[in-house]
Amino acid sequence: MGFTFVLNPKLSVARCPPGCYGRMPLSHPSPIASRYVSPSYTYRAWARGSPVTHTWKSRFKTTQGPASGTRSNRAPSFQRNAIAVAGPRGRGRGRGRGRGQGEDPLAHTANAVRRARSSAEVAKILEAARLDVYQATNMMRYLRRVSDNTARAQAHRWMKEHVTGLDLIYYSSLISIEGKAKGWHRAFKWYAEMKEMRIPANTITYSSLISACEKGGQWERAFEVFADMQESGVEADTITYSSLISACEKGGQWERAFEVFADMQESGAEADTITYSTLISACEKGGQWERAFEVFADMQESGVEANTITYNSLISACGKGGQWERSSRCLADMRESGVEASARPHLGYSSPDQRVS
């Protein structure tokens, strides 16, 4: 998609067309979302061969400079961020990125923190936002990208000093975010802070921490967390055991995966489709096609429905074991069950916690 900016000093339009959050229609995200220039500009976007024209006007007074969309025509960074913190001013005035974020002030605050160039600027933005612990928790969820690691850490340092009442929900959410951003070492850092502040962890906290270890390939650390969980007397659930089995699967520890599965059955936690699929995948990676079929038989006896990932793991196990006849029967069974076949040989879950995402 290409963009052409045309200077039009005589044009004075105070409102964007419907569906345009201060820049482009939601269906056409634009890099000019960060451009604030004046006077008004008419920009033309070519999308799928059809020119779409909209008018957009800045809310800022520009500095002296050439009448173009250059950096000299942009307001100071803190002024732009301060307006972003203030939130939208009516329809079409949002600064959030992506669908559904244009009218959420917390999204504007998160975007401002993301664009900040220093810790001091982050502090000014958060001071202007005046967040409580509930708003701080929700705002951190907007900073969940891998590229937001620095901004997230800077925001947390400020919140730890200025936001009162950081609780279990805040830290559990932060640990979950770090796990999804593949930052298992930062997740352990926030877990250590919880201990220092004497905030007791619950099942969600430990499950999120184990999931962070699983995503980071730290299966040994996952078992350390599980041991700490048992010592604390916190009960593990299906997500906890599935995350631990997935950590074993990614670490090539299929025997340990079966030990966890046995503990899961003894504890009374019910195994679901993700649990069985992950265990079959562990057998597949360990070259244990016979054990994979045993797990599949147990799955059918328990009345748990298999999905595409289950059959893909089973067929892949047959392929590695040279069992092409069994592989053909699995494919036929898959079609009879009405499970959609995948063009890819194996599609694994990125994490057992996908059931709650």
C-alpha cells in the first residue's frame, strides 16, 4: 500500500469520516498513525487498486519548518503522548492501534508508554494518567508484545513505587504476559517480587509461571516451580498439569511426561483434549509410537474428543516409527470422525493455556 500526502492549507475539516480513528479506516492500518502535522492534509491510500481519500487534521500547533510531513512539523514527543494519555475526544479521535482499542484510554496510555524515549518520559505519562491498581493491571495487558519488554519493565518500575495495592491479580497477569512474550527470566523476577511483598501465589500464578518455563524451553525450572507449588499447598488443575506435560514434550522428556500424567490422574484432575494431544506429541518426539496409541486408546475410553492436532501427532508418530499402515488407518479414522485434516504434517499448541485465551 502506498501513500501520497497533498498539502491543502485551505481545507479545514474537524472530523474524520466514520470508522476512521484519526487516521485511516480500521480495515486499512496506516503508518501515519504517528504523524501529527498541520495544516490539514488530504491523504490518498491505494488499497486493492482503488484510491480511498480521507481528510485528517492535527490537534497540535506545529513548530516552524517546511510545510510537509517531516519531523520539524511534528509536536514534541511528550505533547503527543500527553494527548494520547487524555484519551479519545469523540468518535474518530482515538489513537489506539488495531480494532477495538481506539476508544479505550488505557490503550492510549499504553501506546504513549510504548513510544516514550526514556524512563522519565514514561513517568510523566503515567503520572498524568493517575492509574489505580485495576487500571494498571489492564494497561499492562496492552503491553503484551515481545517488542514491549522495555516499556513494560519501565512501567512496572514506576507502578511499584507509585501505585498502591499491587496485588495477586496484577502480578499473576504480569507473569502470564511475560510467559507469552517468551520472557521466562522476567517472569521469575516478578515471582520473586511477589515473595518479597508476601503476596501468596495461587493456582493461576503457578500455572502461568510453568507455562513461561514451557515456552522458554526450561523444563527443569518448570518442575522446580511445581515442587514449590506443592510445598505451598496450592492445588494444581488441568492447565497446570498440561503446561508441565508440554514442558516435558518440548524438552524431549517423554518419560517425565508420563510421570506427570500419572500424578494428574491420582490427583483427580481431568485430562482434556490438549492434555492428551500434548502427551501423544511427547511420544511422537520420543519415537514411542506404541505408547502414543496407548494414550489415544485411553483418550477414547475417557470420552475425550480428538482434534486435528491429536491426529497429526499420531500420524507423525506412525511416520517416525515406519508404521505407514497405521498412519493410513488414522487418516481414515480422522475423516470418519469429521475432524478436518490439515495440510501441514504437525500443528502443535503454542501453549496449553490457549483454552483460556
